[in-house]
Amino acid sequence: MLIVRSRNGIPVRLTEERWQHIVHRHPEMADQRERILETLSEPDMIQRGDFGELLAIRFYPETPLTRKFLVVVYRELSPDEGFILTAYLTTRPSAGRVTIWKR
């Protein structure tokens, strides 16, 4: 299990089960674990999800799929606990979501 602090200073864990979920659903993410942790700790923006989760988003000019945004979906349960749900690459952040923080 890996733990990184979110932009809010909350320790957020990436469990082996969640890592396997990510690479199973998004095989292009297999070599992107360090970028997932970097995106969570140093995002370009944070958006609000539909069900209480947060989306940390960071742009990368080179990825396995060309220029993309990496999105890390996570929850902050308390000041001492959070966890990653999933992560994926996308062409652009969702215009329909509320941006709650931007660099």
C-alpha cells in the first residue's frame, strides 16, 4: 500500500486492490503509478465528483496515449484518511463538473 498526501494534506492510500482495478480497467495506466501519486499530491485542478468523491487532474504532454490529462478519483473520509478509487487518462477535464481548486 502506498500513501501520499492530497492537496488538502490528507493521507490518501493506494491499495494493491485499487491498483489492480486501475490497470485491469485501464491497461495504459500500468506504468503510471508514480504519476498517479504525483497528480494526487500536486494537481493542476480539483473537481467535485457526483457522489462525494474528488477528482485530482494534471496535464502531461507525453503519456502512453499522447498528450492527456491524468484524473485520479479519490475520497477524503476524515483529516487522517482517504483512498484512491480509480485513475484514468482523458483528453480534457469535464466541463460539466464543478472545479473547486485550480493552480
